[in-house]
Amino acid sequence: MIQRPSPNALAASLLLLAAVPCSGAQTPAASAPPTATAPTQAAPQPAAPAPPRTLPAFYRNLILLDPAHGGSDTGAHLPDNATEKGVTLSFAQRLRSIIAAQGFTVVSTRDTDPPADLPADQRAGTANHVRPLACILLHATATGSGVHIASSALTPLDDATPPRALPWQTAQAASLPISLRLANEIGLALQNAHLPVVLLRASVPPIDNLICPAVAIELAPSSDTPVTDATYQQHIAEAIASALASFRTHNAPPPAATPAPTPPPAPKPIPPAAAPAPSTATPGAPK
Amino acid sequence: MIPRYQRILFWSLVSGILLMGAFLLRGCQQAHKRLIALNNATPIAAPTGAATEEVTLYLASDADASITATTAQVALPQDPGLRARALLEHLLAQYALPGSAHPIQSGPAVDDVFLLPNPADTGKGRIAVVNLRSSFVDNHPSGVEAELLTLNSIIGTLHAALPEVSEVRFLVDGQPHDTLAGHASLARSYPLTDTTARAVAPSEAATKP
């Protein structure tokens, strides 16, 4: 039995998620300067609680797939009596194995056809909770041609610093520049694979509620090849997987590859004999 | 004593009658729904006698995901709300013509268009509320691109005809609706802008941080 969180609960959790990275890793206790202790107070002190670990902004090897529709929501009716919910699920399973071969861990919002509809808010809640490198929403249609890649139609935030809390309805606005880079990366890979590509800006639920870099990928027929064709799907999936690997390299290089910040010079210890005597520093003290 | 074969025959005939009755009833209901969906009972203020005027229609094409502005001569009523409704009906009727680049099933599409003061805008600007018919939404092709093109076509056409309107929202049969046909959101409001668009190709430069 799947418990559906209410939209208010999801909004509250998103507010919390957004607030965590901005609040910083340091707690007041951890950021407080160390207090000087006298030698006589060198008795063992109770161990101070370790500062809480800060959650990363995203996991660089994690990809979220969202096969659209499911349950009573069949989506578009495709040729050969296929339904969009079935095509997106089979394509997600195909894509999952190819992405995993690139060293990614893949989380999917659904692995089967659920008995009940999966609300958009619940899909967004799952995606925002796991903090993936990219969220891929999968769709299929019988109109148009090639592959349609849609980014959110929201306006990017003007301010460079992310806000402490993100409104649920426009959460994607903060990640939109990265989402556009992801869309271009996937578009280029598909183009290199000689597949027709169309880049779009559309509000496709739940893309506006996601805090991860997100695109909706819609499979459309290509020159009499239906979207249900296994070879066609395999071709697209391989291009998407290579694009995700390239996106990871460009936008989230491995920690060893990033130049380590130069540490500040360590203060030199002052020997006790060289230290100024308290008597000379204290005016009025007896000589 | 009734022979066994007669009893079997009797109940088989009864079952057949019931099945045929149910089939007939379902056929009647479906035909009734179809007729209701196609019946446009709401009259538009007839523009007969009004002179035609030049309007700009933003027409979509599925082949290249483009929106192109074209001009047409249309007779429109003077009332702004009725004018917007008649304009949208004329626009969406273009997509039902044979050989349309963005095919949509024919039939009435727009129930009403309301022009209201925008509560979020302190100065100028009004908000348009387009009330679509459920028959139009139910028969609209399902897909991200197809639905986006329809919305952008409506938005661009309203922007050209009603420059004083800054925002548009959509209802279906007077009620809020999540999506047009499963993909493009109708839960948000859209700014009225020039939606003329050509297909955008991905570029290498746009992939770099």
C-alpha cells in the first residue's frame, strides 16, 4: 500500500530540503572558537558531539528516471494498440541497464504498472528526496518526429545566490540553467547518432517541482519507425547514456579531478621561552 | 418433462437477447455522447454585417515544432470577450482543415473567454481566462510537443489581438484542469508573449558551465 503524501507535506519537505544546503554545515557549537583551557583543566572531557554531516547538493552517480503515466492513466494511445505508459516503462528498463553500464546508479519512480495513479507531486517528492545528478522524465507520442527534449518553461532566477526556500510550484527555476545544459548535452548526443531532435520549453508536470537538473524526453516516430521499435529505442537509449556521462564530466567532475583549495599557512607555534612574560605586558605589575 | 436440449436452447436464446440488448444500449449511449460533444449550443454573437478585419493567427506545425504568424481576414464582434472567443474558434478551426500541419479534431473548442483585472498587477494589464470545452480536451492529440504547440498558438494569437492582456489561464468546463491532454500543464498561468518559434538545435557551446 503506497501512502500518498499530501501536497502540503511535500511542500514542507521541499522547503526543508532546500534549506539544508543553505544553512551550512556548521552548527553553532562546531563554529564556535575553541576556548583556552588551563593546564590544570586537562582532565578528560566528555567527547563533544560530532557535527551533523551536511547532505550533498546531489549525488554525481545517481540518475532518476520517471516513466510517465501508469495505472488508470494510460497516456497517449500509440499505434499497434500500444499505450504510452507501457512504452515509457519498457524504455525506462532498457535505458536503466545502459545507464548502469556507464557507472550510474539508477532510481526509478516506478518499475511496474502500479494499480493506482502515481500523482505528479509524489513523483517530484521521490526525485527531490534522492538528490540525483539528473532527472529524466520519459514520454512517448504518435505525433511529430524524432526525439523531443523539453526543459521547464519557468523563468530562471535573476539572483545568483539560491534562495533559502524554494516555492513548490517553481522549484525548478533555481536549477534551470543546468537543466538547459543537460538538454543540450542530450540533444547533441542524439544529433551525433543521426536522430532528429527538437528542443522545447514546456511545463510538463512534475518538471517545475523538481530541484534536480531535469528534462522531459518524448519519443516520437522517426521516418516510419514507430516508437515501439526495439532497435530505435536502443539507439536513443545509448545516445542518452553517453550524454549523461558527458554531462557528469562537464558539470560534476570526480572529487580527485577538482583542484584542492590551497590551505592557509599554518601558524607557527611560539616556544614558551620566546613568549612575552605576562609581567612585561601588564602595566603596573611589580618588576 | 422438458428435454435437456430444449432447456439449453432456451437459456442460450435468453442470453443472446440480453447480450444484444446491452450492446444496443451501449451503442445508443456512445452515439448520444458523440452528438452532445459535437453540438455547439452556445451561440456566438453573429458578426454578420460587421466588416472583416485583419487579424494575426499564430499557426503551429508539428513537422518542425514551429509557430508562424500569418494574417487573415475575419469578421469579429466588438465585445472583447466575444471577440477573443471567436478569434480562438477561428484559429482552432484552421487545425481541423484537411492537410493541417497540426491536426486537431473539428468541433467547438472554446466555451468562453473572460477578461479580468489582474490582481497581481498593480498598474496596467488584464488577465484572460480561456474556458475550454471538455470535448476539445478529450480529443486533443496527446504529447508534449503537440500540446505545447496548441497552447503557444493560442497564447500568441491572444497576445496579438489583445495587447492590454498580460496573462492567460485555462479552465476546462469551468473547472481547473491539470493538463491539456496529459502533458502540458494547465495548472499555471502563462504570460502573453510573442510565441513565434523555430526549432532550436542543440549547440556545443550551450553544454559548458
